[in-house]
Amino acid sequence: MTDITSENTGRPLAHAVRNILLRWLLLALLGLFALYYLMPLFVMLTTSLKSLEEIRTGSLVALPREVTFDAWAKAWSGACTGIQCEGVRPFFWNSILLAVPAVFLSTLFGAVNGYVIAHWRFRGSNLIFSLMLFGCFIPFQVVLLPMARVLGIMGLAGTIPGLIFVHVVYGLGFTTLFFRNYYVTIPQELVKAAKIDGAGFFRIFWSIFLPLSLPIVVVTVIWQFTQIWNDFLFGVSFSQSGTQPVTVALNNIVNSTTGVKEYNVDMAAAIIAALPTMLVYVIAGKYFIRGLTAGSVKG
């Protein structure tokens, strides 16, 4: 009797020990992956805080012996020579002026399009939606020449409004897809009841659909902001001196061949250019997956 009791007691204990070991093994594995992916950011940060002399003589992964923010100041206000005569500051604000209205407009138009396609069916609506989906898979390079021609005709070539127009048009397929897939999960009965009460097209949209759209709005804003802020091809193709976004300025700084190569300035400029998207994901990243799955189940 004692042996049976001891055996029954030992099994749960061994099972608990095994679960603890597996959990710690999983945490160790995740820690290794996190270390692997964060190592480039660590090297960038530590290099930006070192002097050039320490970079030449010290280890790549070593902490700075003496922390200095000179490289950050130079990257922000006067890092480049030759190709560019200033730091990333004016180009950073160009990206702000570009990304904020482009994200707002593409999100708003995508919401209206998704609302129409999901609940206001008309002849050819499925064809239009299919064509917009097809636009999501068109490579950037294919639209460069047609878009340049359109911007020239509109008088927007080389301007920030022109870049805003480009990103709104190119992102419209994605934002429409996001909102349409989310809005089809909203019961059609809500729209019918609102129509019976006398609500029109825009009243239903503003009073019913938009208040329910916060999860998918967060997803769309994060997606569009990341795509627009990190874009280089459209920025270098459709901008000129004075209207270039921060990614173009960063490329000019890193590829500058005049004078001594300042790796600490390059790293500081790269971190400055990446900070907005990093902050967006740190602040709203948890809502991204939540918003993606919010409309996955109907009812």
C-alpha cells in the first residue's frame, strides 16, 4: 500500500519537474533568439556612443569606455559632407510632413472603400475590389514611370504633396483590403435598421462603423506609417533637394566618400531615422495583432 502511494505521488512530481525544465529550456531558446536579433541594434547603439579613435582600436561589441553624444549631434544637425550639406534634421521633418497626412488620407479612404464594398454592394463592386487587390501585388518599380508622368501632368513632381499622393494611391489597395475584411464581420442588420430610421450613407458610416473600427484603424495606421516612413524608392524617385525624406538623406550620409568615414555618425543617423517606427511598435505593437484578429471571426 505504501509503495503504491509513493509511486502515485512521484508521478505528478516528476511531471511538474519536467514541465519546469521544458519551460526554462524554452525561455533560454527564446532568449538566444532575442539576443541574436537585438545584437545589431546593440552594436549600432554602442558604436554611436563611441569616438572614432575608440571604434578603430576597440572591439565591435564592447561597451564604450567614454560615452559621447557628439556623433548624435552631428548626425542630427551637420553629419554629412559632399553630397549633402546638413544632417538628417530637415529630412526628418520632411518625412513627418509626408507620413502623417499620407497615413491619415489612405486610412480614411480605405475605410470608406471597405465600408462601400462590404455593405453597399453595386454592379461591378467585386471586380473593383479584385482590381484593387491586384494593385497590392504590383512591384514598386512597375509604377515609377507612369507615376512620374502623372505627377508631371498634375504639377506635383519633386514636391512633398506629390509624395503624399503617391503613397496614398499605392497604399489604397492595402487599406481597402483591411477595412473590407473587418467590416464584413459587422452584421448587415445594423445597416438595415439604420436605413429604416432614416440614416443615410455618411451618417451610418460616422455613427456606426467608425466607432467600431478602432482595432482595424490601429492596424492600418501602423502598417501604412511603417511602409511610408521606411520607403526609399519612391522618395529618391519623386523628390528633389529640399523635399527628400529621411531615408534618402540617410543613404547619402552613409554612402558619402569625402573625408574620414565616421561610423559613429552613420549609426546615430540610422537610429534617428528608425526611432519613429520603433516607437510606434513599442507603444501600439500589442494592438497590432489584436486588430488583425479582431475581424477574423464573424458573429
